[in-house]
Amino acid sequence: FAITFTHPARVWEKQVKRRWSDDMWEDYTNADKNGKKYRFADFRGKYVLLDFWANYCGACIRAFPQIKKIQEKYADRLTAISLSVDKVSVWKNSPYEKEISWYSMNDGGGFNGGLAGSYELGSMPTYILIAPDGTYKARLNSNDIYNGTLEKYISENK
């Protein structure tokens, strides 16, 4: 099941566009478990799938194999980044972390802070798709990961 506190889509889109510009996304920097830092602008040129998840979210964890499958299939066009909203100590010691073979980072702000707060998630799992030019493309849910919606976005612009 998913934890849901969903905002109406149109209201959400306006709020996010007002609060989070594409330039802010590009300037965002984060580090993986080993401390290697990444500036998100470095991922420009491919679609970027931001996967917001937490240890307590079963639907998030069940989606990992599907994300892996899509990441591998579209490796030339897609970079997946899983962003845990857990406390850093919980994230670093998560037994589910070993299932993530793509970029994995901690959002650092919990459910209401960091990128999660900027994108006003409202529910998990939530996926944000960033276009190759660094602009916001779509907000997706777990159904979109399984039903081909994500793949349709990625296939639109080869």
C-alpha cells in the first residue's frame, strides 16, 4: 500500500513550479553512501528518474526490481536516482539498500524537507521525471512504473 496525502494535480503543479525552478534542481548536490558527491546538473543529457522511497514503504521497495529493469533497458537514455527520505543512519544501514544497483542517496530532509519537500510529495512511492534538458517532465506513481507510462515518456524522444 502507499501512504497518501495527495494534493490535486493542478494545484501541485503550480506550487512546484512556483517553488522549484529548473536551475535550482541543477544546482542541487548530494552524496552517496561512500561520500562521493554529485551535482545533479552532471546528469543532464538523459532523463533522470528521482525515486523517493523509505524503509517503511513496502510499495517503494517492491518497485526496485521494476526500476532496475527500466534502468537497464534504457541505460543510454535514463539515469535513476533513489533518494531515501529516512534518517541518514537508517538509510545507510537499510537491508533494502543492497537491492539498488543505480545511484542511491539520502534526501537529507525527511518527507517534508530536501527535494521531497520541494516537490511536495504527498505520497510514496513518488517518482519525478526530469527531461534531458534539465526541466521538469512528470510526476509519476507506482502504477506508472509498471503500466508503461514511464517507458512511454522515455521513448518519446530517442
